[in-house]
Amino acid sequence: MSMPPAPPPLSDKLLEPGLYVVSTPIGNLRDITLRALDVLAQAEVVLCEDTRVTGKLMHAYGLKQKLIRYDEHEAEAARPRVLAALARGERVALVSDAGTPLISDPGYRLVREAAAHGHRVFPIPGASALLAGLAAAGLPTDRFVFAGFPPPKSAGRRAMFEELKPVRATLVFYEGISRTADCLADMAAVFGERPAAVARELTKLHETILRGTLGQLAADPRLQAPKGEIVILVGPGEQEAATEQDADTALAEALTRMGPADAASEVAKALGLNRRELYRRALELKGEK
Ligand code: SAM
């Protein structure tokens, strides 16, 4: 059994009252920030999804603050009490079982109401499976869409994927482990041969990141009945190369509104083509008239 981490020095600066949205580890207990520990040590109350799960984290760092369950079922009833605690000037920490609260986890309504009542809301950033998956997948990260959990049944899943198909961005999904194989098969059917990655058990002992096309991942025997937790990431599709005909059509339309230089710039940007060649062609098209 590994030794629990030694408690690090905590800040002696008294934190302001308010709601603290605190990220906690997604596996490796050491993935917690010093600031998160300061908050968990000073909060009058820590709201959590499961007192046993958060209790383990608190115990590992020698923290003993009061834990109150705040999950989907308890939220409605508990919210007025939380708002009353904030009104008394208390520090309230919100955590989830793992990662960043509100990211496919409860808390959004509480944050909205706390802010509406004039209370400060402090984000305490840290681990999230979404960002850890993106960091290791090797897919473009300049633009990404977090799509959360796909619907559980194939028809609903495919409808969601069809909706996301035209989006030029890396798509990030959370998925229940038992649905991984079916989900990948539906992704391969809808998105085709896009590059993708399955990030399993991030930050934990059996961390594995499998990369390949969706077809390869859907057929990978290691993903037929996997264990643990996974994030699925799908790279953006290749933009189909614009044809000469596409360029001529776009240029002809642009030339009705602007001169050849501006038309060439606009079409170059829209279709990802060479501006100088388009300019030459724009002059030709103008001459043809
Ligand atoms: N709030 C969390 C976050 O910030 O990542 C996510 C909570 S959501 C209820 C749980 C899902 O996150 C899992 O089903 C899985 O898709 C993903 N997940 C959480 N921990 C993970 C890990 N260590 N490795 C891979 N995926 C993980």
C-alpha cells in the first residue's frame, strides 16, 4: 500500500467568504492544488456528491471539515440552506467526486443562484478529464467542443454525431465504460475515418491512451470490454479540397460586390486557396465579361 501524501503547508491567510468551486483529482490523489487544500481546510462546509469519496481525499490530507451531500437528488432541497450559509458570510466549498464541478457534474444552478444573490463565486481550477484527455490525445486543440455524455441508445447517439459532423473542431466525449465499444462503432459509422483517441484511467495506475482512426479503435480488441473510465476524442475531419469550379463560382459572386483584389482575399480565406492565383483568375473572369 502506498503512503498517503504528507500534508503540505497551508496558507494562514483568511479566505474571503463566498462559494468556492474546487477541482479535485481525477485519480491520482496528488493532483490537487495548494489553493484547493487551503479552501478545503478553511471552508465552514464542503458540499460533495458522495461523502465517502470526498472523505477519502480529506483524510489523505488530514482535513476534517464538515461534509454535506449535494448531488442531483439533494440539490433542490439543500440550495436554500447553502444560500443561507453564504448570507451568514461563510466559506462554502463545492467539490464533485472527481475533477472540476459543473463539468458533467452538479453545481451550475447553485453557482447561478449564488451569483444572483450577490455572493462571490471563486473558481479553484485543477484536474478535469476533459483537459487531461486533450493534453495527451495528440489531436488539434486550437478549437475543441466538449460534448459531454452521448445518449445511451444507438439512435440518439447517431443523431448527436450527425449534428456534430460539420463542426470543424476536435470533439470530446465522456462515456460510460460499458458503452465504449458500441459508441466507437457508431462514431466510425457517422464520422468515418477520422483520427481519434481513447484516454482510459487518466492519472491512474492503468492509464492508457489509444490513438488511431475511429475504425481502428472500434475494432481494437482492448476496447471491446474495457475497465475503468474513459474519454473519447475525435479529431476534425479533413476539409474537402475546393475544386476550380468552386473557386470560379465563389469569385464570380464576390466580383459582383467588390474588386478583384478583395474578391481574391475573401475567397482565399473561405476556401483555403492561394490568394495570388485567385487574383489572377479574378482578373481573367472580369476580362471575360
Ligand atoms: N467533473 C469531471 C471532470 O472534470 O472531468 C467529470 C465527471 S463525469 C460524471 C465522469 C466522467 O468523466 C467519466 O464517465 C469519464 O468519461 C470521465 N473521467 C473521469 N475521470 C476519468 C479518468 N481518470 N480517466 C478517464 N476518464 C475520466
